[in-house]
Amino acid sequence: MTRKLKIRDLTLRDGQQSAFATRMNQSQIDRVLPYYKDAKFYAMEVWGGAVPDSVMRYLGENPWTRLEKIKAAVGDVSKLTALSRGRNLFGYAPYTDEIIDGFCRNAIESGLDIMRIFDALNDVDNVKSTIKYVKQYGGIADCAVCYTVDPKYPPLSLMDRLRGKKNPKPVFTDEYFVDKARQMVALGADMITIKDMSGLIPPKRVAGLIRKMKSEGINVPIDFHTHCTPGYGLASVIAAIVAGADIVDTNIWNFAGGPAAPAIELVYVFCKKMGIELDLDFEAIGKINKELYAIRQELADFDAVKAFPKPFDPLKDQLPADIDAQFDKAIRAAEANNEEELIAACHAIEAYFGFPKPNELVKRAEIPGGMYTNMVAQLKQFKSEDLLEKAMELIPEVRLAAGLPPLVTPTSQIVGAQAVNCALDMKKGKPKYTTVSNQFVSLVKGEYGKTPVPVDPEFRLKIAGTREEVPYDTSKYKMQPNPILEEYGGVRLAENEKEVLLLELFPMVAKDYLTKTKKARWEADKPKEETKSAVKTEVPAEAPSGIVIASPLPGRVFKLMVKEGDTIAKGQEVVVIEAMKMENSIPSDVAGRVRRVFVAEGDTVAESAPLIEVDNGSRVSGAQSPVAQTIPAAPSAPVAEQQAGPVNGVLAPLPGRVMDIMVKVGDKVSVGQDVVVLEAMKMENSISSDFEGTVRSIKVNVGDTVAENAVLVEIG
């Protein structure tokens, strides 16, 4: 009987997230959907992961609408899949069963068929609730075991060996992963995914792991998910197929390889040679790929690779004899479990077609490619690209100190951001862990669940103020505020359950998104003002006294990143202009305070049209330091009456956005007391006072964007 292999297509979620920062908009998605219906993939991963956050944050779109539109177009031909982070769902914090219940129910009602559920710590307790509710509402529970490796410990000295000291025993053995899968099946998992989010699993390891799972009673379908970044991806997928994987994850040609998964077209060639059926329509896949080529050009600003693979149609194109021979060589090597030869053959195939070379830095650091690109972006934001090597070196140390979590969202972001913080601390001559995010504190404390190895109690005391592990307490969960927006017709910020759920999972992003949608609806319902100019080209009558940031090209104002009164840093993005179907971030040439905003979202602007006016530091009075001059007090911030005695400023240790102000003028504060919460690198950072005294003035407002070393609060 001919063997059949099922394919889960990742292109519209993990593919674009890995390679294009999740920037595909709904109109681009809509262009490929008719062809997807004809392609007949077993499953399409289209939602979850970074999609719900990104479509609101960057595209101003509704995540629920995306899922519903895809379901309407594809119907039941392919099962729609989302990626869920267990108790963390799609966010960065643990949630109550009530929230998990609501999210699973609404997702399935909106068209979801399969929820791929993982926990960043491989803590099975954290996936129980999602399994329960997915199955309760008729969905398929796909439970993922996150593959990871043990750290590379430094060699022991001769003296240590003579004293009997040994490196810790390996944690992430085959038995470890099989046991996790067995526990998940016992909870009701309908399928198991080996989730290799970093692309670190070599062919021999994945083949052995699949065979071991099947021989030891894992009697549900096994899916294999990996990435190509370090160079194992294609070879490991072929090894998994030979070893008996039931499903493998792939991307379509122009979105495949590099940081993403291998190409379905290459898998097709291999399967045809091995006599394995895929039951896919490759003419339809070719039509999708043609459209993806154009979409990738439109996403050029976000392209992590910048190089297209050589065009290839597996139905029509003849392979050169030497490359065809490499396919045969790879199959023989996979069947013989010859890892070295299999990898070499797959590298030769990928090199011929122009897919990216293996990233040796990521391979050595043993981190996800997305985590690496995030770190690069974060260090650029801080103007500290020179610290990349140091931050990469610190990752294994930070990870081990935090209990050896697998590096997958959210732990990859938490550990990566903390490594950046530690590198910045060291650059400033401060001890490591001077700056820690609230999420890192929660991870070390135990609120994310049980880590693979215990956290040192003394380190936990240093970071979280307790030696004992403290699990997350759902009884203390507080729902996000849902105010009435009187200025936009007296409607609720979140008007239905789906909007409430967005607000719970993405408090700041959803608040901004929902506020803008309510404002847009309210303005659309008002009578049109005949005096409104079609194109903004001229500076308003009042001559600017500050620095004017002008549009470098004609286009439409896609997004305003600042508002009047905000304090901004030099190089900070202030406006996004959409031109030629591209989003262009416009930075400020100066640091200072936004005095005026000349445009609104949706306006069409000419080249050189004024966008914003900035009062730079030279016009700010009362500054405390050269740095503080560029980040003056916000005009509406309360200021105490003049009091005698020295005044000390609590500074922002890194650039970010003010999420919360925890004190008010006149409050007594002690050393180490939290006064402000900053959002930076998607992490919440509680900023504490180095001084004891009384709050004299507060220099920022909630929502302000601040530069590194900006004065936040003055204490006297």
C-alpha cells in the first residue's frame, strides 16, 4: 500500500513571521486564498504566534477578522491551525481558565480546527486547560514538545576533576522528550508535534526520537516542525519522513528556507523518488508561489534574507543530473542513518537553488533565528550594535541561571532581552542583572511554571526577593480596565467578548488598536468637513519655531507613532508613510518634545510635506543634565512646589514606553521602591528608585516614549 504523508503549510503564519516580521496584511493574504483552496494542504497554520499582536500593532487590523476571512475562503478543504503558548495563550503572561476558555471557544467559532499547544518550559501542567477547552469546543489538540539542547559547560580543571566535581547530567535526553509526549497523550492530545523552534535538531536525533516515540506507545500522529537557520532543516525533515513521521511542516518556495521551514517543492521531489504520496495540487501551489513572489517584493523592508531562491517548478523543470543525483544520495544517506552525507547532499541542493547558507552564529549560540534577529533590532534601537557578541555570549549563562528553559516564545524573548540588559549593564559599569524585566522576575520566581532544572534559591532571592518557588496565583488576576470612551460617542473600549479577550492578552497594543478603531468609526459617522484638504503640502500658518520633520517621499500616513507632548530620542520612528505599497518608517533627526503634529493617519502627503515639529533640547529650560535636556518634563505632568534640598532624578535605564507610574507627587519612597514601569523589547521593566525621599516631580506621562537616561521622577 502506498504511503501517504500529510503536509502542514506554514506560509501564512510561521513562514511570514520567521522571514518578514509578520507584516503580511489582509489584502495580501486575500490574494492567495483562492489558490489555497485548490492546493488541498492537510492543514494551514494561519493564526496564533505573533499574528494577533502584529496585525494590531503594525497593520491596524483585527486578528479575529483575519481568521474568519481565511475560513470563509478555504472552508473545510484544509484544517486551519493556530499556535498557542499553553497557559500564556498568545501573550507573555499566564492566564486564568476563564480567559483560556473564552479564547479557545471564540477561536474555534471563528474557524480554527487545530490548536497547536506548547509550553515554553515543557511544563505539562501548563497545557492541561487548553487541551480541555479545545476538545470541549470541537477542536483538535495538537500538543508540541519543545526540542532544546543542554548548554555547553566549560571544561573542568584538573583540580576540579581530582576533587570529584562533575558537570551536570544531561537533561534533554530522548527519554525526557518521550516522557513529555506520553504525558500529553494521557491528557487527551490528538497529535504530537516535535517542535524544533531553533532548527537545532540534527537528522539522526529526530529520526531516533520519532522511532522511539512510535515504539514506546505514542499512538497518535507525529508531526515534525523545524527551521533551516543553522543548516539542519531540510536534512532533518527528510530523516523524519524516512523514520515514519505522519506530518511535516513546510513553506512554499518563495517564503521557505533560511529562518523559515524547508520548501514543499523540495519535499515533493524527495517524496516522488521515495514513492510517497502527498495528495497536493502543485499547479495551485505554483499559483500561490507566483503571488508570493510579488508579495515578498512588497515586504522588502522586512525581508530577513533579501535574496530570492532560483525559480523552480517541480512539475515542469528538469533537474540537472548532478543535482538530481544529490537527491538520490540524500535518500540513501537518510535510509542508512548517515547524517554527515545526508546534510552535505541537502546543503548542495539548497546551494544550487540559492537558499541561504547555514547561519553558523545561530548554530553555535543554539538560539532561534527569530530570537537572533530580535536581538539585533533591539541593540540597533539602543545604538549598541557593538554589544551583539557580548549579548550572544551571555545567553547560555542567563538561560542556566533561569532554570534552563527551552528558548521559544515567550522564554526566548525573556532570556534574550535579559541578555541584552546584562550587556548594557556591563557597558555602563554596573553589575549584571541591575536591570531586569518583570517577566524575567516572574520566570525566576516560578510564575511561568516549573523550569527543567531548579533555579538556585540564592539567585531567585537576588532577582525575585524570595528563595522559595512561587507559582502563579490565578486568584490575584485582575481584568484590564475597559473604560467608556466619552469622546468617541460613549462606547466601551472593548464592546464584545472578542475585543475583551484582545485587551486581556495584549493590554497596550489592543488598547491603542481599539481606541483607533472607535475613533475612526466615530469620525466616519460625522458629517464630512468640506474644508478638509485632500493633500497635506503646506506648513500651517504659525511658523514653526522648532525642527520640522518632513516626509522624504509622497505617500499616505499609515501610522503616527507619537503625539503632541511626547518626548522622543534622535533616530526614533515618529511616522510610518505608506508609499508604493511599502511601509516607510520616518525617524526624527533630533531629540526633544513633539510640539505639533501636522498630519493625521490616512492623510495623503506630498514629498517634503511637514509631518511633525520638535522642540529640541536647546529650547528646554530647567534641564537637570545634558541627557535630560533632550527628554524634558511632559507638559501635563504634575510638579510639586519648590522645596529645599538636593533633588535626585530616577533615570530610564533603557529607551521604552511608559506603561505605568506607581507614585504621585508628595509620596514618600524608599530605596528600591518601584516608581515607573517601562515597556521595552516587549518586556515590562519596573524602574526602582536609588534614593529615599519625597517625590518632587514626575517628568513623564503614561504612554510617553522616552530615551535612555531620560529623567522619569525627581526625588528630594
